[in-house]
Amino acid sequence: MQNISKSFGSQSAVESMSLTIKDSSFVVLLGPTGAGKTTTLRLIAGLEKPDSGKVTIYGRDVTHETPAQRDVAMVFQQYSLYPHLSVRQNLAFPLKSPVLKTPKAQIEKKVDAVAEVLHISHKLDNKATELSGGEMQRVSIGRALVRDPAIYLMDEPLSSLDAKLRADLRLELKRLQSELGATVLYVTHDQIEAMTLATEVGVLNGGELVQFGTPREIYESPSSLYVATRLGLPRINTLPADLFPAAPSGARTLGLRPEHIAISEGTAADGQAARVTRVERLGDQTRLHLKLTGHKVITLADAHSTVKVGDALTIQLKDPLYFDRDGARVERGNK
Amino acid sequence: MIEKPIERVAKATPTGMARQIKGLSDKAVAWLFVGPTIFLLLAINIFPLIWTINLSFTNFRANRPNREVEYVGLRNYERILTDSDTWLSMQATAHFLFWTLLLQVLIGFALAWLINRKFRGNDVWTTIIVLPMMLSPAVVGNFWTFLYQPQIGLFNYVVSFFTGVDPSSFDMLGSVDLAPWSIIIVDTWMWTPFVMLICLAGLRSIPDYIYEAAEIDRASKWRQFWTITVPMVLPFLMLAVLFRGIENFKMFDLVVQLTGGGPGSVTEMASINLKREAFEKWRTGYASAFAIILFVTVFGLASIYVKALNKVKER
Ligand SMILES: Nc1ncnc2c1ncn2[C@@H]1O[C@H](COP(=O)(O)OP(=O)(O)O)[C@@H](O)[C@H]1O
Ligand SMILES: [Mg+2]
């Protein structure tokens, strides 16, 4: 996809975005609501015509082709099932395309297999409207999975499912993708999905692709403050850069993730003093809310930490991130 | 203490009325409201029906109210069902029903489909197409008799323009072969817009994203039409057929205006036949029995049809 732009009236939805998706990769676009995720997918699918730029699939320029010619599968954000058909018929619909000429027995086998994976076998003969939201979404994922397209496009497919199912399906999707060697472009606002599923993550902001790289790269060396705040739980803490010594020149903001913070109890010579204001015990970990010379900092401690509210701690930094006035990353190497 | 609704009503009503309403239970008030409606319904629908059933077993003649009325048992029914005229009129009705429904469904759906493709000025076209439906059947029947005039009629002229036959060589209303078609044409002209409107509602109820999904699923336009458009509009279409079917089963006004049942009795449909028996021959008992038979027929057909309709909707 090269230099794609699309605007609706004066509202620009996607701005000169360029993106190359390698064969068999699982690319996740991460961005908040309104970032242009859906529009990006629709542009690739051919449901929207770009104002400028072009889309190529395997080197073939498909900008002016219909969705059917492009051979893409898409899972829509609102489960767009065929309401008058049963679940089985919904799943079989793409396979019955005359382009494919799939034999009947094979259609049945494929539908059953996909239903199995998505745990909807028992609902196969239900009408599409007689399903819960989660089931509908699974059918709509299934309708893409029965196919073997050039690329799977998925628009927040898991966002309407409950937590357990979401975690299960996340693993299942990942497994299927690597098994089939499928190429997937997946958009979400959920950073956990992005981190767990992706071979590459693209971060969207206001219709622009602000960073593209492996989940590790994006997490460990975000190119901007915006990208840094999109990833990581608890969210990265942002403090004025001059709170600690040794800030590189030009740095305005200091970004602290829990792993950038070393805590020692009591007061120590070097480091900043902080006070515990709240302790959240989440079972597998403990979240500490600290007050550091008037700034709030949230960090993690281990599950059995004995820290109590009111305790005084000392904080030392381990390779934190620095950002300049515009939020761009400032490298630390040259002090 | 929580106020009962009736107490709230009583409080909000002027004292005079409140005094009267107080003391009545909610149920009594409810009956007070539906009572008049139920009374009217009984008086103008149910009672005449029962009275007609009663009359259908007699030899009563409305033009001789003083003559003694005899109960004749099922003889009226027997005579109707063995009368060949009855069957001819039923056949005329069936022929008319079949062709009007078929033409109106096909043309109405096609028009709706065309109108639904979002082109410029489609709302103007909708208005124009819907116009015939808004006219009174009496007016429509009247001016079509002029259109059907062999010498000066526009209809004959248009037909001759396209086919080259002499316009005065055929008479739509006067010919035994053409007269049934003359009514079918007028009814189709007048009521196709109704079917179109209902189909349009059906088409508009199909969300765009369904077509987008189908597009992605590589369904051709042809396949989208048959697997999405048609099945999803079908319940609407069947509803239109139900309305038109019941309406046309008792088709009366256009026939009276156009052919009056003639020539001979080729356009004498059941309702025309019934009117003749009741108000020309004054065989009230016989006509009542005929009316009951027609009623049962429509009712039976409609119930079977509604069952089918519900099945389609459930699918
Ligand atoms: N059909 C449309 N008409 C007008 N504006 C649209 C349309 N689709 C999307 N937009 C606008 O484009 C922007 C991006 O939308 P979208 O791609 O749906 O975001 P996301 O999927 O990331 O939530 C939003 O500001 C939205 O209001
Ligand atoms: Mg979206």
C-alpha cells in the first residue's frame, strides 16, 4: 500500500499511509477509535476508493479492482452476517462462490472444521439472528477463515467478546495463522492483542502511521511519546525530564515504564525519594502508586511485596526514555 | 402510601368527574374506554355477519319484506355450488387474481429495484409512479373507458403505433377475449405502485454492509440478487400479495366502470355476480349464502397464506 490518502469531505481519515505487509506475516494496526483503522482496511479491501495512492497485492496493482477480484477476506467490526441464513449457510456462503468451484463435501468439511475451532458447532443450524453478540462475531470470523485469500483483514474481531473467550480466540487465531502461513492485517485498539498476535505492529494516530516495527521494537524504542503511551500496562509514566539528573539535551519529558524504575526501601543516597500512596494487589503482581515530588508514578512490585501505604521509597532509573518538546524520542547515548 | 394510577387520574380530574370516577376499579375504567369501540364493532361488523348467516338459510327477498320468510335449510348453498354461473364467476375471479398478482409483483419489484439504485431524481420518479394509486377507482375506471375507445382512445393508438395493427380493429372492452385483460391492465396500472412501495421498503431494509460482506465473499451481483435481495424482500413481497389478493378477490369498482361484467358475462367476477343476485334479482337469501361462501373462501385462503408468510419470515 503506497501513499494512500482518503478523506470524507473535509475530514481526513487516512493520510498518505504506506505499508508493506510481507507474505505470512501477522500485522496489527493499533490505534484509538477514529484513528482510521476501519478506513484503512476498507481501502485495502476495495470497499472505499482512495483519493490518491495505490494498493498492490503480490505486485499487482489492484487499486481499481473490485473486492471480489482482489481476493481478500474481511471480518467486519459490526458482525455483518446474512440474517436470513443459518450459521452453516453463512459459513458456506464464501465457499459457494462460483469462482472457487468447491465440491459440496469439501464445503461441509471445511465449515465443520472452522465451527469446531470457533466453538460454534452446536449452533450451526441456528439462524444468524438467533445468536449472542459473541457468537455472531465468531461466525463472522469463521466466514473469513473458511477461505484461503491473499490476505485476511480483521477489524477488531475480538472486541465484543468476553475476556476469557477473547484470550482463547487470540491464541487460536495466532495458532491458525502460523499453521496456515496466512497473511493477516488485523486492527485493534487493544494493546495486548497487538503485542501477542503481531509479527509487526503499526501504530496509527489520526490517520497517520506513526511507527511500524516488531512488537519488541515498538515497546522498547518507541519513536515518540504517543507510541510509548499506547503500549505497556500500567501506562508509561511521564514526568518532566529535569526531575532526575542526566537528561540528554533537548529532552522535555521522561518516560518511565515499571522496568525503568528500581525501587529500594528506605532512603538512599542517590535517587529520588517517593512515598507510597496506594497499593493495588492484583494477585500475580502488585501495583504501587507513588508520589514523587508532586508527580504521580505507577509501577509494579512483586506479588508478595510488603510495601504499605505511607512507606518511603527511593527510586533509581534504569535506561528510561526521553522525549523532546514535540514528543519525538531523544536518544540517550550522547549525554 | 403509593398512589394507585386511578387515584392519580382522579386527583388530576375536575372534582365533578373525579367523584364519578372514584369508586370504579381500574378494570371498570378500562371497559369504559373500550366499550364504545366494542359496541360499534359488534353493531356494524359482527351482527351483520351473524344476520347474513341467518338469512343464508332462508328464502328472504329484500324487495318483499312483508312476505313470510321460510327457512330452507342448506338449499341455497346446494344451488350455488351446483350452479355453473357460480363456477364461471369464480373462474373469472381466479383468472383476474392470478394475472394481476403476477404482473404487479414482477413489475412492482422491478420498479422498486430500479428506483432503489441511488440515481439522481429518484424521489421525483417515485412520486410520479405512485400517482395512479392516489386516484379514485371510479375516476380511473371512467377515464380508461375513454383510453380504450377504438376510434379515439389513446390506448388503442399506442398499441397500433407499436404493433402496426389498425387501432379501430380491436375493442378492449367489447371483445370477449380482450375484456378480461382490459381490467387486468387497469388494475395493474393502478396498483403496481403499491406493490412497488412495499418492495422499496423491503429493499431499503437491507443494510449496505450485507452487500459489502457479499462483495468481499466474492459473490457476483447476480448471486447477491438471488441469495440476498430476493430472500430478504420476500416477506415484504408476500405481504403486498396478501393485500392485493384480498382486495382483488372482491374487485368490483373497476369492473362496474369498465365492462359492467360484460360482454356477456366474461368479466362477471364473483363480487359482480353477488351484486346481481342481491340487488337486481333480489334473491337476498341466496346472495347471503353466496357471500358466506366467498367469505369462507377468502378467509381460508388468507389463513393458509399467512401461515406460509410466517414460515418465510422465520426462515
Ligand atoms: N463513511 C464515512 N463518512 C464520513 N466520515 C467517516 C466515514 N467513515 C469514517 N469516517 C471518519 O474517518 C475517521 C476514521 O474512521 P475509522 O476508520 O472508522 O476509525 P477507526 O476504525 O479507527 O475507529 C473518523 O474520524 C470517522 O469519523
Ligand atoms: Mg473501526
